[in-house]
Amino acid sequence: MGRERMASGANALVVDESTVRTARLRVLLSCTGVERVNRGVETFFASAFGALRKSERIMVRLLKGSGSAGADENVAWTVCRDSTVARMVGRATSRSGYAVEQWSSVPSVLREIRFFRPQVLYTSEANLLFALYRLRPLLGLKCVLAYSNGAPLRPPFERMDVVHQVSPYHRDLAIAAGESPERHIFVPYGFDIPGQYRALHALEKSSLRRKLGLPEERRIVLSVGWVAAEHKRMDYLVREVAALGTQRPFVVILGKIGPESEEIKKLASELLGEDGHSIRSVRPEEVGQYYRAADVFALASLKEGFGRVFVEAMVEGLPVIAHRDPVIQYVVGGQGRLIDMGCPGELAKALREEIPGSPEKRWRDMRERFSWERLLPEYERMFEVFAGHSMWRHVPHTSREHAAAMPNH
């Protein structure tokens, strides 16, 4: 059977094919934010579910937090992270509303495990995974607990069996900290990317801008992310564009709008004027129109777990300006401009300059590296390796005999 290398690069995991199961594997995806929150993690899980359903090697099921049940998917009962109850419990336990939402999903997850009998439970929700890990000896849970490190944790990776690393940087970090390479597999996020690139003609772009209520003649800078100063640093973006003076471009910010967004709205009104910006929250399926209508994409965050928005922008041919960070550099590659976004004036300077590269080349690079067409076989292989992983090496020795005697729920 021989040996095979998972993913490319120096840190690829070498596995013996003879240890991997050949039967179709059952994988349960659990993400309470799907159809509730439109962050990168939730977008990925919805996309991964669609891609894995086409696999002949994986039988997949999705447990989500909202929407309606359908073929191979179900809705978990949860306490919504933004609810009063979640905030109250979060304050009482010194945890976030999101942690409370994850805890509340445990009964639904256990029900799905009993119904579907997955060999691998796959999630990016660490608090859910920690709870299941504690319950495993009592309930005899025999599925491998796999964590997708998209909203990245740092080592040590305890209370989980295996880890899907979505960037080489975080995998290297884990191994350097003494983590076993056998537990960590690097495969980047997958994306639905069309097989052909089609640029908008000038008249089509003007028509699209009219439809979206955007200026037809001005240059447009687009940013997509949480509308807040924290993490996405939308305040830095606003100040940098304002520094360009009267010839500055029009700014469009798309993302979640909440109480913390008021600061950004006020700042943009003061520095850019009401006719110089637009801050909106739109449905996920509408975001692509804004990428196509814009001239340049910029995001001021200094750290990203992956940065799906960079790929989304470049798939539409947009030039990207981002912070020089190892993860972002891996995603953007040589198709964007990386600068020090921690330094005032750097983004303003980059916006004055031409960004090299062609729209079609950006699309092609993203498709060759991140399309599901390219990555689905690697995900299939990753889950096969995960399913062959011995969970018992991570279960306390005193609990093993008890757990082995329990039925598989």
C-alpha cells in the first residue's frame, strides 16, 4: 500500500495507507453559528458541508444553530449567544455568550451522535469539545473529537483528540511547543470558486453600482468584517482613508453591526462625511456583488485565523491590501500588498500606489490553492486519518475500562 504525504510543505503528515479505513466514513459537523452568524468559521462549515456531501468516501451530517432541518442536516436547540440568558450566564461564569451557546448545544449534539454514530465529530467550537471530552468516560463516546483551529487556539491542545490546522503557521507553532505531529494535520480552508473568471465591463460595473446605491465615478475601497475598532480595526481604515484628503476614495464597510459599531459610524461621519462612506450589514449571498463593484479591498486586522475575506476578494479579481502577518501572508501569497497596518500612514500610502497583478491571475491563484475541486481529496484523506486515530491515548487511564464497557450512544 505504501506511504502517502498529506498536504504540501515541510510539515506535511506522512501516514501509512494500510492504517486508513477504506469504508465510507461518517463525519458529524457541529457549528451552532451556521445560519445565525456570518463569520469565517460559520461560512466555512456551511461550505464544507456542501462540498463533503459530494464525496464518495465521506458520509456527512451537519448540526447547525438556526434555520430549518433538511437532508443530512439538523438544527440544535441552543441558547443564542446574543440572548439575555446567555449574557447573564456568561457573566455568572466569567465566560462569553458564545461559550454558553456551545454548552447549551451539548444535548442536541449527543442526540445526533446517538442517531448518526459518527466516527469523527468535527467542530471549531472549543467549549463544546471540552464538554464532550469530559463526558466521554461517563457516556462511552467512541467518536474521535476533531477540532478545526480556524479561530485559533494556541498549544497545549488538551481535551481533544486531533486538530485540523488551517494554516502552516499554527501547525508549526503547535509542533514547536511539543505537540505530537500525529495529532495535527494542515489543510487550508476550502472555497466554492467558479471554474472561469469573468470581469465586469465598465457599463456592467456602473449598472451594479447604481443598483447597490454606490457612486459610479469614485474609486471604492471595500472592507468586510465586524464593524468595530476591536480586532478588525475599522477605525484605522477610516482614519487612513480620511488622510488622503479631497481625492480620497469612497469607503464601503460590510459586517456585523452592533453597539460597538456606533463608534465607527460616528468616526466615519466626522472624517469622511455622509457622502463619503457606507456602513451596511447584508446577507452573505449579497456580499459578492460588493466585491465586484469595488476597486480595492483592505482589511486592517493585525491577526487572522485564516482570513476568508481575502480569498473571496481575490476570487473576484480585487487587489488586496493587508497586514504583514504569517497567516495572512500565506493566504494572500504574492497576489496582494502586505504592509505594517500597525503604523499610521501605511494604508494611506498603499492606497495611493498601484497594486501589481491582474484580476484573472488573482482568481487563478486562489482557485489553484483553495478551491474545493483542489482540496476535497485532502479533506477526505484528513478525515480518514482522524478516524484511524486512537482516542484512548488522550483519555485518563482510570477512565478507559469504564468507558470501554459502556454502549456506543
